[in-house]
Amino acid sequence: MTALVEIAGSQFVVAENDMIVVPLLAGNPDDTVQFTNILATVEGDASRIGAPYISGSVSAKILEHGKGDKILVFKKKRRKGYQKMNGHRQKFTKIQITNVSIA
């Protein structure tokens, strides 16, 4: 069974034993988190679409927290002598989906 789940404001297609990288979540490694915002599910030929959500939950285990690659932001205005370099590293959480249950 696969499910379309809303996690931290983004949508992810998940199935059991998948490892995905999501925006930073609260919790420590080896903690279990529950997601209840399930938008759609597909099992074989049958599919269900929520209006707006389907009742059920997706359980996941937090594997690690980290920082992504550096993203550079360069701003320039031609003929004005204005240049500005900036950058940041986005924080993320790596999780493993342990259970997908639909009521």
C-alpha cells in the first residue's frame, strides 16, 4: 500500500520500509512519530482520495538529523557596483516508514 502524506507542509508518497528525507522534525533519533494527514492511498487497483484527509495514520522512526548541501544566493545589480553573496544549509530529518494503516 502506498499513501500520499503531508509531512511538515510538504507532500510525500510513502510505503512501508521507505527511507525518506523530510524537513526538520521535532524529536530525537530512534523516536517514533505519527502522521495523520493522509491525502490519498493506492492498494492494487483500488484508490481512495480524501476530502481533505483519509482517517488513518502513518508511523515512522527518526533515523538522523542533518544539514543539506550549501545553497549559494548571489545578488547583483549591473552598472551599480552592488554584489552580495549569501548562503545557507537547510536542516533535514531522515525517517523510515514503519507502518501505514488506514481505517
